[in-house]
Amino acid sequence: MTECIFCRIAARDLPGEIVHEDDAIVAFRDISPQAPTHIVLVPRKHIPSTNELVAEDDHIMGRLLRVAAELAKKEQIDQRGYRLVLNCGAEAGQSVDHIHLHLLGGRGLTWPPG
């Protein structure tokens, strides 16, 4: 998916402040942060949204959550609290058609979010 901005960041074809990468997941700082810590985690495999997940993607979703927890600890927001956001579809706020998880923290977060 050469048109996908997240695929291009993961492949390092576009710049991004990458804070984690492994064989399955790439994480980078959001270019328009909504909190002091705002990291976007994406699978290397292009999956447009949660609607397109299949059984063999279960390990990817588990890995996304585990890496998010590791990054929260690294960013020192694990004890105070953080939010994980996974949007699906335009009305939910998904602006890039590549499944991604937002890690937000470093300030109090209100509910409902929007």
C-alpha cells in the first residue's frame, strides 16, 4: 500500500519520530498531539480498519496492546493513567484507512471524549 501514509512511515519512506519498531508494530509520535504523550501504533500489515480484521490478525491486536503498555511505562505515564483509542470509520474519527491505536497520556483526560 504505497499510498498509505502509515505504511510509508513504517517503511521509513516518510519521516516520523519513531519510538518503537519490531517485525509487527511501528509506533511514532503523532504530528498533531492531543496530549503531552500522544503516540500512534500501527501494524506493519496494512489492515484498513477493525472491520477488516480476520482471525490470523489476533496476534497483531494483542501485540498492539502490549507494545502500548510498554510505551506507557517508558513514557512514565503508566502509573498516573493513560488512554488507548482505536477509531473505526469516519464518524468515529478514523482519518487514515490503516488500523491504528492512539496512546494518550500526561494530563487528565475527560469522559466522554467527544
